[in-house]
Amino acid sequence: MTIDRKHTGPRMSQIVIHGDTVYLAGQVASDAPGQPAGAQMSDILGRIDALLAEAGSDKTKILSATIWLSDIRDFSAINEVWDAWVVQGHTPARACVEAKLAMTKYTVEVGVVAAR
Amino acid sequence: MTIDRKHTGPRMSQIVIHGDTVYLAGQVASDAPGQPAGAQMSDILGRIDALLAEAGSDKTKILSATIWLSDIRDFSAINEVWDAWVVQGHTPARACVEAKLAMTKYTVEVGVVAAR
Amino acid sequence: MTIDRKHTGPRMSQIVIHGDTVYLAGQVASDAPGQPAGAQMSDILGRIDALLAEAGSDKTKILSATIWLSDIRDFSAINEVWDAWVVQGHTPARACVEAKLAMTKYTVEVGVVAAR
């Protein structure tokens, strides 16, 4: 099976495609730093849409998502955005836990494994 | 490769099957909320058995497990239950770290990737 | 697809191979306990090299890596070691978050999914 990498930087690739499986790097809200968690989640989900499109996938094909919140009290706020974004009948496996992130301006990070 | 989802709710699916690989949502002890970590782990591993059976898999085929504990001091308590549950010769790759969970009544969460 | 496990202990296997995909257990710095995060990262990446070689893979084929730091302030220190180790043009998807680990002598843990 081939490996195809996109947006390949010196530290990580944003997209790694292995056969029919797509791995995305943990996404943060680069366009909404320091914003409330819901706004960061919106920014992140838009990035995921764009990256999945580049990978020949889309949000109906997400297999598994991991969500890290630097403050778990943001759980309801991010869920509101998430629930409006996912496609009914095609929701992925998911886990959401609290974890401090590398930069304090980001309070939400989302990792995704998808099919293509 | 086909994607098959089971127990598909508006936020997540409990089971997502992609070809020969099964992704489970992070499981918590819905029948043992607020119980000690070992009791929560027993409840969770029973849920995983049931979900894997529905997915055409079982605990001898787990590839990778991630365990989140809201208090890492529960490490020994959950390991006692885990060690008795896994099948010798078929133990998965595993990582176990501390992370606060969405609801304080749950102190253990387990995510699983399995083969079928 | 076959499942092949190596370094299979009573609690986990260090290597699980499913078809063309390799899952490693979360690696800690068994030879550098209590050392600074950078030294632990060096030890860990050496272990990952060895495990991937046993699995018929190598660091150019890593699909996704998850890094847990017990103190996110070690982010720069571990990145220095990581950036020198990854192979340009072949960097994986990656997420790095803070999480306390099971033993306080370890402050860095790395999980890997690779192709073979």
C-alpha cells in the first residue's frame, strides 16, 4: 500500500494517506487563537473539511476522532458546534478528554482518522 | 472499502467498521457511574466485549487500546481488572495516561481499535 | 488480514501488525528514567526505531504519532530531538498534548502507527 503525504513540514505532515485510510495531524484554530472554545472548534472543523477534501475524503467518512480540551468545562460549547457539523447517520467513533495543549492560545485540538 | 456504523447517535457512533478494522468510541462505565475505578473498568470491558461481538470481532483481535484515567493513581486498580481480562498471547498495543473526562462520575475511559 | 504480535507481555504487546499497519505500544524512556525530557525523547525514539525495524518498517513509514508530556513546558525540548530524528519529506501526522503518565520517572510517552 502506498503512503502519500500532503502539507509535509519539517515536524509533521497535516495529511498522511495509507491506502484507503487518512490520518490528519491534530488540528488547532490557527485563524481563531485565543477565541472561545466554540469559535475555535468552528475554525478547526473548517480546516478538517478542507484537509479531508484534499485527501479525497469528507466528513461522512470520518472513522474516529479524538478531541482534546484544555478545559473540559468547554465540553458543551464544542459539542454544540460538533453536533451541527457532523452528518447524521455518518457520525464517527469519538473520544473527548481534557489535556493542556502546547500553546495556551489554543484550547481545542482535534485529531481525525478517516476513510477515502 | 466499505464503512459500516452501528449504534450511530447524533454525536458519535459506538462502532465504526472500515474493511477489516474496527474503531470503538471511547467507552465509559454507564452502568457503574461514581464507582471505584476497578468497578468502572469491569463495566467498560464488558461493554467492549459486547461491541466487538457486534462488530464481528473479539478481545483476542484488539490491535491498540488507549486508557484515560482522571486520576493516574488508579493505575494499579484498573490494571488488575485489565490483566485478568486480556487473553494471554493476544494482548494489544496500549497507552494509559491521565486525563480529566467530560463527566466527573466517570473516572476511566477506554478507546479501542480492533481487527475483525 | 493476519494479526502478528511481538514482545507480547501479560498486559500489552509492544508491536501489533495488522496487514500493512503497525501499532506500537506507548513507549517510555526505560533506559533514561528521571532524565530531562530531551534525553527521554532520544531514548524513546531509539526504541521506536528498533521496534519498527522488527516490524518490517522504519521511521520513513510512520503514519501518525501521539506524544504525551507530563509537563507541556517540555514541548521545545522534545521537539528539538524529534525534528532531528524525523526524515524530511516523510514526517507523520502528529498530536502532542499534556498528560500525567503512570510513573513519575517518565515524563514523555510516544505512541506510533506506521505502515510496513
